[in-house]
Amino acid sequence: MNPLLHPRLINSPFDDPGLFVSLSFEKRAFLFDLGDVGSLSARDALKISHVFISHTHMDHFIGFDQLIRLFLGREKTLYIYGPQGFLSNLEGKLAGYCWNLVDHYDTRLILHATEIHPAYIISKQYPCRNKFIPILPEEKHPFNGTLLKEPVLAVSSIILNHGTPCLGFSLKERFHVNIMKDKVDELGLAIGPWLREFKQALYSHQDPESTFEITCKTGPAGLHRVERFVLKDLTERIALITPGQKVTYITDVGGTPSNMKKIIEFAKDSDHLFIEAAFLHQHENIARDKFHLTARQAGTLAKKAGARQFSIFHFSPRYTDQGELLQEEAMAAFLGKQALTSHVMAS
């Protein structure tokens, strides 16, 4: 199985949070949180089509300037999402620069920003060539938990408490189409662009009894032939349909009963849960005051959510050179064991 979603944290657990998720067979990627993005190559950063920001504390939003600087002068629409108050924060950043030359650009860069409230979302467009001043009025729509819905995948969000509204995100592939290459060979077909069209036909619910045409090159002269199949029959012969991936991102939340309950339900059955673990549990009182999770809480949440894999990040600098203690404590909680951290106590 070649997965569609390839998630990776862009910085070390002690540095600014950020989760980069590239999509197989597409020159596209999603970014969750926008702290320091200096570790991202320009090639990867230019693939980003959507950015989902948990909240606008500096370590989660300072990278906005870096990203926009890279996108200037390019033909691109960037979709960016954030919590209540986000549009005001975004406009403040944009107002901090002089844009007197951008109206001469031949390309169109547009920021499409959305602010999430409990019952509704507000969206505005900021065109670069208009000095990032909106031309169209804002749009307001009901919020049902889903931020983005495409034929192949969807992104949903929940509002958690970090002393300020903080968003958690989940990226879910609807289902996965596994191509059995040996079966393709048996039909005398070559791997090619038609496979993407075939997958799109399945994701878009094309009539199973409809005809699906495949154009193939034959012979050294590059001649073409057209093969026709009933979509349902072709699917049964070359494809194996399996559940889609689910990647969940949770950061900067207090370990309150309300937050914990929401996270367990939201992250349920995640293939990979990325969850903060700022403090050891012996410093639970500090974590509570700062609205963060302990490593034990992170591991427990991963276990209760039924996550197949989890990664912790956003470590407090008080544990510099002791990150293994946080890893050990989180994994012990996930496995239902007692962490052996008493031999090294972080001050």
C-alpha cells in the first residue's frame, strides 16, 4: 500500500510546532501551524495549498511572514484557517509592511482566510495586487466541524481551551484505492496517467456501470490504442479498496476533563496522532497553569483514542537534553505501564 498522506514534524520537539503533510502523486501539501518554517525547503513550502493554525501565539504564527515572502510574485491562492480573532491578527501582520509595488505584479497571489467560531466561520479574501486589502465583502457560513471537503479527503476541526480558543485538526482520507500492478500487467495495460483518472472516477462516485476508457501507447512508434471497461469490472480486477488514513494534530491544550473528552472522540482511530507533551507529569501543576498537556496525559489520550501511532512534540525548554524522559513517560502511558523517570529528575 502506497499511502496518500505523508506527515512529518518540521522541527525538533523543542522548537516551534509545525506538521507538514505531503500528498502522494500531487504537487501539494498541507501545513498545520505556522511557527518557524525555516527548515522547510522552498520546494516543499511552495507545495503548500492550505495552512491550519491552532492559535496565534508567536511560536505558532511567526512563520507567516516567511511563507508570504516566498509566495510573493507567484500565481497562487493560499487557504489559511485560524481561531476566533484570527482575521484581525492576520490583518495586523499584513498592515505591518509597505506594499507599494505589488500592483505591478503580473501574477495573482490571493490569501483566502477563514476564522472559526463555535457555530459559524467567517472568510475573507486578501489579493496581493490590492495591497492585501479585501475587495469583496466577508462571507459567513454555519460551521459543522468540517473546514475542507474534497472528493479524496476532508479536514475537520474542534475548538479546545488553551486559555484562549485553540484549534485541533484532523485530516482524513475518505478511502484508499490500492492498485494491484500485477493485475494491471495481466490486462496488458501500462501504468500511466489513466490510473489517476480511474481513482478520481471512484472518488467522485461515477456510475459503476459506466464505461471507462484507457488510452495506451503501443509499439516503438508511440501509436495509441483505446481499451474500454465497465468501471465496476475494472475496479474488481485491479483495485483493492481499504479505509483511508487519518492524521490528527493536537497542541497547546490544558488537560481539563472537557478538553480530554473532546480530544479522545476527535482523534478516535487515528493512524497517526501528533500531540503535544510540554511537561513531565511530576510538573502537572505547571502544565495546568500554562494550559498544556503532560507526557503522561498525551500517551493516555493516544491510547484512549485508539491511535495506531503517535508522536509527541512541543517540549518545554526546562527538559533540554532530557527529551527521552518525556518520550518514555508518554509511551509508558500508551502501553499502560509505569514510566521509570525517577533516576533523572528535571528541575
